Amino acid sequence: MPLLSDDESARLSELLDRELKADVTLIHFTRHASQLVVPGVVPCDSCADTEALLGELTGMSDHLVLEVHDIVAEPELAREYGIDKVPATVIAGPGARGPVRLFGLPSGYEFATLLEDLIDVSAARNDLSGDTHAALDALTRDIHLQVFVTPTCPHCPGAARTAHQLAMASDRITADVIVVNDFPDLAERYDVMAVPKVVIDDAGSFEGALPEDEFVAQLVKAAV
């Protein structure tokens, strides 16, 4: 049964046809269901729905390509893309200089984040200020951003989009948006009590959807 209604699919098809300018590839890592019970392997409850949703979405535009890989069957490829948990989706295209990744099922407000990311990566554009670009150009080392979100949080897309746009603009930035509903162990590890929460290099963090300049100031502070 389709996850998107006919009306939703029609509106999305029109949006993608109007906004996508170049091809974007969604490199998706999952773990397919198995009849075997493997000790230590936690079932992936959202993997099937995530793959199905991405399949429906990419079927709406010739500019969208979906690659599906099993993290168990293709561990070397997963390591190449820095994938250590599923479901995981890498958004690749002309507008993504650094890794732009989404972990979990992009439902609710985070579906809008995914759509806007696709459009930006396709058009190779971002809305970052000149000061932000200057700060990114001045980075002397790589930075890893993890943005913890939930599908029902209306403020989360702001933080998620800022992080992803920073990665789109700089190959120094890796930006992961993580749906905490799918990764409760990470929520516990990083003490996620409120969302959005941004973790920088496992060393610093802040909560809330900060304005771009304040977000970048936190990033620059951590980079010193």
C-alpha cells in the first residue's frame, strides 16, 4: 500500500518537475528482513517504510535516482559513506560538497527537510550568507555535525536545514540529521532531552533552532 496519497503524489510531482534542475542520487542503506535471528543485531523497524517512501518519491521525477544497499551485504560500501546505522540516506548531486546524510524515516516535518534538500542539491544553491561562506572557507579541519530531531517538532527543520546547507557549501562539513525515534540508543548517549539538539564533533552541543549566524558561531567556536 502506498505511503503517499494520490493527492500528495500529484502535488509532489508538480513541485519536483518545477524545482529540480539536475540529477540527484539518493544512496540509501537499509537492512533487509531476514528469517534468521542474529545475536546482537537489533531489528530495523523503520527500514521497510523508509525504502518504500524513497521509492515512491524518486518515482515521481526523472531527476531522482534511488540506489538501495544492504548494510550487512555491503559493509565496505557502507564504511566508504560513513554509514554505521540504518536506515540511512546520503543525498548526492551537484550542490553537495560535503556529506549530506539523513538517518531514520523522514516523516512529518522531516519530510519537508528532505524535499528542500533535494531541491537545493539539484540546483546547487543555498541561502547562506556571505559571512557564513567566509567562515566555512576559513575552517582548517573537518567538522561533524549531528542534528537530533523528531518528526513532530516544528522547529527541527530549521536546525536540520542549516546543518545540511553548511555541508552542501563546504567539504569540511559532514552533516547528519538523525530522527531520534529510530535511534533511542543515540538519544541516551548524547543526552537528548529536547530537540532539535546539535552535537558538534562529540565535543560541544546546543539546543534549539538557532539563527544561522549563531549556529555558525557555535561551529567556529568548536573548530578552534
